[in-house]
Amino acid sequence: MLKITGLQKSYKNFQVLRGLNMTIEKGDVYGFLGPNGCGKTTTMNIICNIISKNEGDIAFENENARIGYLPEAPELYGYMNGFEYLDYIAACCDYENGIKERTQEVLRVTGMYSDAHRKIGGYSRGMNQRIGIAAALYANPDLLILDEPTSALDPEGRAEIMDIISNLASSGSTIILCTHILNDVERVANKIGILRHGVMAVEGTLTDIKRKYGAENAVTVRAKNMSDIKNVTDSIEVIERSEDEYYGDVTFFAKEGVSEGEMFYKIVTALGNAHIVPEGVWFKRMSLEQIYIGINNGQLATHEPAAINMEVIGQ
């Protein structure tokens, strides 16, 4: 669908993108992550041809690919109502066949049909985002780019936007979702790219990335008397090692080739045979938030070059 290779972009003497590589397949919901200032918005603006690149290649599978873009803070015309604004969008993208029907369709998809008669100037922030998504969807884009679509929304508004994205994903839309709300990414994205220092630090499916950084299958046990637990678990052959946690819990790590499910079963069975009832037994998995923080503070290994020059000499 979209392949970016060696993308570079500088603003005067500061290089924002330093050779970004990025691959998006048709039907992907791509969670595009990274700290402020790392180049996410620059990348999206280059993809949309809003700004120019310095170097690199951006190749779409279809050279006439259509892109729908919702910026973080869309500038809407407050004096128009929703119907008028989308008619204006239709004219901008030269939409000719069935404008009335298409306008009604995108309004229903985004849940804005009943409010489309109202002036946009009276819309809430969540309604602005929804009408913005309707505009981005209008021309049936091959790629939909959403930049912080739930930024500054209350929980209800955020849930409404995420429901729209989930429905679009279920229908096979290809979406780039740029957000700092990692729970939203885990909910809808199938692929993740984490941008750091202007290059792609990590890219892959959510499952693969979690497997990469949570390769050790682990189970945590909590009990009132952990010494009894350890007496039992010392004899479980699938356990490689154990670590004491901050609150007195103990995490057990499986030997290579042993699944967390098998180890969970062995631990629970052994405790049951010893007539020990733990307060809790659960899988210990690294969350996307832990992975993201670990990558950005340098605690987790990435694909990026070891040494990165923060200035562009001679520009």
C-alpha cells in the first residue's frame, strides 16, 4: 500500500527525519507513535504532499492513491452547517456523482447526521473531530491519516471517535493513527511504528512487538506466605528462575520453549496439590506503554543506529 524508504527532512540546521523507513499494507491500522518533536506530523505532511521532503522515496501501490487527512486541530468554517461544509468538501475534491447521498453516508458513519443542520461554530470538540473525519472520508480515500483524533476529548467523546475508527477498521480501511493514548492504539491497531530521533526505532505487528519485548514467558504469584509458595515451586521443572517483586509478589520465568500457559498450569496444579490457595496468579506481560517508555528512554533495544548526529552540518 505505502512504502517509505530513507525519508529525510530538515528545517534549517535541524534534521527532523534522518532516514525513516516505514511500510503500511492495505487494511492496516497503523499506530504511529513517538514523543513530541520526533517527526510524526512532519512525516504525515510529507505523505500528504503538504510539505516537501529533502531525500527519500514514498511509493504507493497505486500511483493515484487518494489520501484523507484529519490534522490534530482541523480548521473548520464555523458559519457553515455540517451539510454545507461537506458540500464544500465535495467541491474541493471534485466529487461529482451522488453528492447528496455521499454527504448523508459519511454523516451517518460518523454519527453526525442528526446534528448536521447546526452551525459548526456551535459544535463541541468531539463533534468537530467527527465532522473532520467525515470530510477526510468523503472521497473514499485509499489511506486515511488521523493525527491525534481524540486529543483533548472527554471520555465520552473519545469513546465515540474510537468506535468510528474501529468500525472503519472492520470495513477494511487503511488507517494511520497518530496518538499518545496507547490504550487506543492497543484497541484498534494491528501494526505499530515507534519513531525516535527521526528514524523508525521499532516497527511490526502489535503481537510481534510484544513478543519481542516480552520474550520471557512469566507468571506472577501473590500469597500471604510466599515462603510456602517457593517451597512448592522449587520443584517445578519448567521454571527457569524467579524474581521478587516490589510488593512481595514473586514472578516465575519459564524455561526456553515453555509457554506461559503451560507454566501457569504447572504452578496452579502444584499449589493445589499442596493445598495452598494463593491470593492471585496472573500472566506478567509487558504492555505497549512499558515498551514505548522503554524504547524512548533507551532501556530497550531498537532498530535505530547506535549513534545519531542531532545537527545537520553545512545546511
